Amino acid sequence: MKRTAALVLTAALLAVAVAACGANARPQADQDRDGRLLASSLRAAYTGGVTFKLDQVLLLTGGDVPAGKAFQIHALVDDGVMKDDTARFTYRIEQGKQSARYDMRVAGGRLFARQHGAPAWKETPLPAATALFPVLRLDLVRETVLLAASVSGSTVAHVDAGFARRYAVRPAPDQLEQLESIPVQGQAEEQFLKSARAEVDLFLVYPDNRLGRVEVHMAGTDPSSGTKQDIQGSIDLRPAKVGAIQAPAEAQQVAPGDLLT
């Protein structure tokens, strides 16, 4: 199980970003208007307090993964609560027939984790672990929307909370590097951006434009290892009264790759 935990964080922190491609036909004024609407709904969600469910699949091929094989990890959250820049949830990892659960908290720009029910906590900087759950970083998603390469018009969709307007956002490269929690510079960045792609979809529930769901669809190849990564993640949100979420009284500071070991 320790090996599974170590693999998930190592895999999740591989580099991926997205290249800006092609001009969007929508007038910039329309994109800016919709971007402001989305940003407002994102802010209202995390400042007002929400419960959430998260579902993410990470698929790795090539590079360090044996030829002809694929490495897949499924992460789930069923009991999350969030308010402002804090969150509390159980992070469940499924890989084949194996599974592991971790208690997690976000507070003060740090991610705290421990094996479910264990007494000892570990902590690491939140930006370094964002790839574990990019859809959970609503503050970063908001920044991504405001600085987006493009924002689509809305289409009608259905989510758990009801009917919604769906908007597709194509992030700029800098924000994708943050969503994947790893910067790529120089020639490595140029190589990386040639293969990378990403989209963030936001769903505003009728009739009040409340944020009901966020999806991320990201893929790219790590230039240092040649490993191709694909992340498909979603988070469903509902308004809730959320009390104060505190950081653990004590936690051991560790590198991101040691958080789940």
C-alpha cells in the first residue's frame, strides 16, 4: 500500500501544460463578459461554503511505464467540505484491487494528510500538490478563467443539481503549469507545450448561475521522462453552512513525493 501511495503522488506531479492554439472566433468582449460571470460564480462558491464530491482518473503511458502497459489511478472524495481557502475531506485512492484512504485538510496554503484514522499528520505546500485534485483549487480555476486563452459560449447541460449552462475554458500555459503543480522552463517548456492540451469546463446551474460542477481534461508528455499523462477530473458542489476548518495542531513537513508514503 505504501508503494501505491508513493506512486500516486509521484505520477500526479509529472509535468503537463497546454499550448495556446488558434484564434477564437468569439468576440473578445463576449469572452470577457462570460469570464467575469464564471469568476464571480467561482468566488461565490468558495467564499459561501460548499459540500463537494470529487472524481479523478490519472492515466500514464510511455516513459517509465513498461512498453504496452498503462498505469491508472482513480481518486474519489465523497464527503468534502470547503470554505474560503480551507477544506476537509477523505481522499480515497483505487488502483486495481488495491485501495487506500487518507484524511486531508487544506489550510494556510498547506495540504495536510494522514492515513485514515492514524494520529500523525504530514504537510506540504498546496501548490506543489495541486495535481492530486486540480478541480478542488477553485481559487486557481478562477485565476485560470480570468487569464484564459479563450472562453466559449454556453450550451445546455445536466448536472446532479439540475440543468446548467456549460462553458469551456482553454487555459493559458502559465495557469496550466500551476494546475499541474510543476513549472517547465526554457527548451523543456517549448517541447512540453507542443504535445500538451487542456480544457476546463464550468457548469452554472439555472436559474441563479450558481456553480454546480467543474471538470478538467488535461494531457501532455513530460519532456524529462517521456511519460504521457492524461487527467480527467470533476467536482460537484452544493451550497452548505461550513464551520471553521483548522490545520492540525502538529504535522511533519515533508516533500510532496513523501506526503502519502
